Amino acid sequence: MSQELERVYTIPLGKVLLSPNTHRAVRAINMIKEFARHHMKTYTVKIDEEVSHIIWARGVRSPPRKIRVRMTKTEEGFILVTPYQDEVELDEMPEKESTPEVKGNVEPEKAEEVIEVNVGEKLDEEGKPLTEEKPKAKAAPKKEEKPKAKAAPKKEEKPKAKAAPKKEEKPKAKAAPKKEDKPKTKKKSE
């Protein structure tokens, strides 16, 4: 076999979800090998490490639903499965338009001044706000805070009906009587 056979496939891995969730990534790898054996007619299959990383990237429980791979039948007689990457030929790429070269020294333009103007403020001929110096007023005395809502004058309260006397709550469980601590006396040794 002097020629390498190379094909690009999109392998559906949806049936992986039928297996227990702790074996899904392993089953996905086995499905890729089965697919390669069936379509490339060779038993020996080698999966590239990058394909394995793509399958295991989201963990054992959630492999991708499909994967695009390039299968190459080598002269040694095995199938090499690698991830597919779009190869764009250089002839089809449009050439970048070259930028015109600058001849001579060009001075950069001066940045415009940014002037903040309040609404209703008058501007002079140059577009600058007129500043009128106002005599500074003396600090106004602080105003006392007024209560927001005035309380209505209290009316005489009418005597209410007598409330029933409250019943004392009975303890639910009797507590064990506490032992009184007797002060320890030292015995005098003779």
C-alpha cells in the first residue's frame, strides 16, 4: 500500500447516553474505534491524544454528542484518528491591502479642549462659559429640623374592659431536684 487513505468523518456519539453515566466517556472511545474499523476496513485503530482530551474534557459523565475527526490509514496498516481542523489554502485567502506609506513629517492634530457647560449658562464668542464672580454670601444659619408629622393631641383614654388574669404556665417536665453542694471540710490529722 503506497498511498495513505485519508477521510474526514463526523461520528455521532448520541448512543453513549444509553450507558451508565460513569462509563460514558469510555463507551465514546470504543464507539470511535468501532466506527473507524467499520468505515476504514482495518482492525488496528490508534486514537490521538487530542481526540481523547476532547472526549474527556467535560468528564466521564458528559462526553460530546458528536465529534469531527480525520481518519488516516497508514502504510503500517493501522488507522490513526486525529481531530479535524479546517485547513484554509493560502491561494484562496485574499491578500491584505497594503497601507499607503506616509511621506514627510506629519504633525499630529492638537487635541480639542473639553469644556463642561451647565444647562442655561451663557457662552462667550469663543464658546467658553462666562464666569461671573458672585460675592460670597455669608453662611446661612442651619435650619432646625422640623418634625415631619405632628402628633395629634392625646384624648383621654377610656377605661378598657378588665382583662382576664393570666394563667401561670405549668412546667411540662419535672426537673430532678438539685443536690446541694456541701462544703467540704478538711479533717484535721492528729
